[in-house]
Amino acid sequence: MLRYWTAGESHGRALWALVDGFPAGVPIETAPIDAELRRRQGGYGRGGRQRIETDAVDIKSGIWQGRTLGSPIALEVVNKDYKLERLSDLERPRPGHGDLAGAVKFLGSIRGVLERASARETAVRVAAGALAKQLLASFGITAFGYVVELGGIAAPPLPGSLDEQRQVRDASELYILNPEFESPIKQLIDECGKQGDTLGGIVEVRVEGLPFGLGTHTQWDRKLDGRLAQAVMAVQAIKGVEIGLGFEAARRRGSQVHDPIHFDEAQRDTPSLGYVRPTNNAGGLEAGMTNGQPLVVRAAKKPISTLRKPLESINLTTKETEAASYERSDICAVPAASVIVENVVAFEVAAALIDKFGGDSLAEMQSRYRSYLDLARAR
């Protein structure tokens, strides 16, 4: 079983992820992980924290001579803005954060909750996902995330190959796939910032090259769609997850939802085994299992809860109405959310791949993967 835990506080010394169950023999480079960490820090509308931090991963264990050992892998991302011991507590909980619920739950401070609840923790989740993507690459599987809506402005992706779309996304400060919407969305972010407000949006992740049969229908907690939904919903500020058509499927008739099945002999040697669909409304998942089509996951991110023009709150000591406390924050972190969700999804797909093909070593997994495809083609 591939899994990970994280530790650390937003303004603590560092953040850590401990990845367990990673197969031996996978070649690992830190540069692709650092590249994802830089993308997470980017995007139009970010705040001052991103000018302080220069996130980079330090792999503390589980690697020898550039390859995984099969033992736990410890990842560290140092916080340059380390100042936890010098920070005071907050007296006025911020609406939308875990401040009030956490302070009551633990009968303690707001600071003790917000430091761990902060989205800064996602830095090491991105590192874990970027590590997992290097395993997926050994099987020709790619995960690609981007923004499809921000502040209520939809930015429908332009068609193109994966390489073409990646170039468009990487040239965009908003991580969108349609340059036409770059200017109006930036203008909206600027206006929102002047008003002391924040913006949310919708991100999408597409995973290509998946074989049939990752996940299972046999138990509710092993269905891949359920595992993906939990992993993505656990990202800070994510309030909704869709796979394929998602909620739109509820508004259509069955004939407009389900994907017809065809066969193309020319694609028999691909992971789709030749089974092709004119549409992918299911988003690559049926009955909790991958069906040979690209996996499509969308996530809705709420606006950041910390407002420069605070909402009403109460002083926890006096119980009097006061403006909520303010901690340095972004106007918009939707582009960053696309990076986080991309890597969270990649990790869950890698976990499902290991479940299907075993996880002791890369060589063993690849042998089983090839054998499985041969058997499936001969079925």
C-alpha cells in the first residue's frame, strides 16, 4: 500500500512528508519535484509569503545512487519564514478558517490550529505527488492540471496535444489553457485585491495513459473514484469534486451521459486495448475502476478565507463583536490549487497502480504490467 503522512506547521522550521510503500528501483530526480514546488508558489494573485520562500525538496531517506530502496522516503521542505515561537495568538477567529472550531475542539489557542491547518502544508503533498509521478512515468502515465474557471469567469481549454497544452499552461500566469481569458481574469483579480477581497475557482486534472482496472468495484472504500474524492477534498479550501461530467450528468438524460463503446484494431496495442469511446463523460472511471480512457477530475476551490477587509467576528475573551483577525494572505491561489490537485491525484493513481501490479520493485511491477496487458488483449 502506497501512502504518506505529513508533519510541520506553516511558520515552523520545516514541513515533512513520509512516503511509505514506494517500490524499489525507481529512478528519482529532485529537479522535477522542485519544479512542481515552484509552480505551486506561482500564479497571479499570490501574496508576500511566496516572495520569502524558495521551496526545494531535500530527500532524507529511501534513496541510494539515485534510485528508491523500497524503504520509507522522507521529504523535507524548509520554511524560510520560520518564526513560530515569536508569533502571538489570535483573539478573533477568521470566518471560513478552522480557527473557532479548532480552538474549541482542542480547548486551546487559535495559533495552534491555524499553523497546521494552513495550506502551506500542501508544499510537501506536492512533493509527494511529484515523487509519485516519476513512478507513473515509468508506465507512460501523465497527470496534467490547469485552471478552467476563476472568479466566475470560465476559461474553456483550447484543443491541442498534451505537449501543446502544457506549453500554453506554462506560459500563463493563471495556468489556464486559453490566452483569450488571461487579461479579463487578471483585471478581476486586481479589482478584487483593491477591495480587500478574495477569489476562488475550478481546476481540472487529466491523467492519460491509464490501463484498465485500477481501483475496484468490490468494496466501497477501495473504489478509485472514492479514493480520489477523499484525497482532493482533503486539500485546504476545496469544497467540491467532480469526475467526468460530475453534476452535469444529473441534468441530462442517460442517452446524453453514457459513453458508447467502439473498437479500433489500430489501438489494440495501447493501454486502451482498442476499446475507444466517442465521448468521455464518465471521466475514465466506471464502477470505481479505470476504463482505459483519460481520467478527468475537477475541484472547486473556495475564495481564501483571510480577507484584508475582514468580516465580523467576536473576541473570544470578551465575546464582543469585532473585525476578524488578519494574517498575511493571497488574493487568489487558484493556479496553485491546480498544481496541488494535480499532484494529489497523481499520488492516488500511483497507489492504485501499486495495488494492481504489486509494489516491491519497479522491475516486478513492469513485468506484471506487460503480462496483464498481454492477457487482456487475448481475452
